[in-house]
Amino acid sequence: MDGAEAMRDRMYDLQKRELIKIEDAAVVVRNEKGRANVKQAHSLVGAGALGGAFWGMLIGLLFFAPWLGLLAGATAGALSGKLGDIGIDDDFINEVRDAIEPGNSALFLLAREGNVERIKEELSDFEYDFEIIDTNLSPEDDERLRETFAAEEVAG
């Protein structure tokens, strides 16, 4: 098990203790050559989950890879604009991209509730080095995100 998968399991434990409410998750493992492999947490897909269209767009933009066929023919600028329209800006994308070097992994979470500082305290004994990079969406951006990617999933 890699660090991101171990972190995912730890976050599920924190969810059981009601310290976070996870709606969707994906693990990205970046090999030594820089290729990314995405594993969506299918057990969470359902109410509140965004599904493959969202993760495909976000991960594709991070690593310029055509995941799930979603990115075929689209430009990075158009994708960045689409995510920017829902509150995920270029600064956040660039920060995440820079943090996931070849040979490392990352856990992406969509969480509705959770205190980042309290979660960091709970993870102080975690066996792997980690960095939390977070962004908050306004209620309007959250609604746009769900509307946009619910339509993508239905159309796909």
C-alpha cells in the first residue's frame, strides 16, 4: 500500500469518528516516469459523489493526460477555465501539480465538513510524509461543480 492509499484508509477512520464527511475520493499514483494512475473510491460513488468526469478533468489538467476519454480534443486552457468557473483556480492546480513529483502519490478528497487543523493533529503520527493542500468552495461554486459534473456523468 502506498502513502495515499494509507491516508485514504486513515481518512475513512476519521470519517467514522465524524471528524470529516467525505463525499468522493481518488488516489493518484505517479510512477517514476511521471505517468499518473487514478483509482477512484468506488465505494463512495453515489449521493454527493462527482464521479469520473470530475476526477478525469482535474487529474488530466494536473498531468496533461487524457483520462477516461474526457480530455480528448480539449485544451488545458479550456479545462482550467472550466474548473476556474467553479472555484478551483490556477494557483491551486499549480500548487498540487508541483507537490506530486514522480514516484509519489496523492489523495484527492471532496469533503463537505472537516476542520483541517484538527485533522492535521489527528494525523501527527501518520507513517508517511504528507502535505495538505486545500481549497474551499463557496456554496454557489459547490452547486455549479455538482451541476456541471452531474451533467457530464449523464451525458457520458
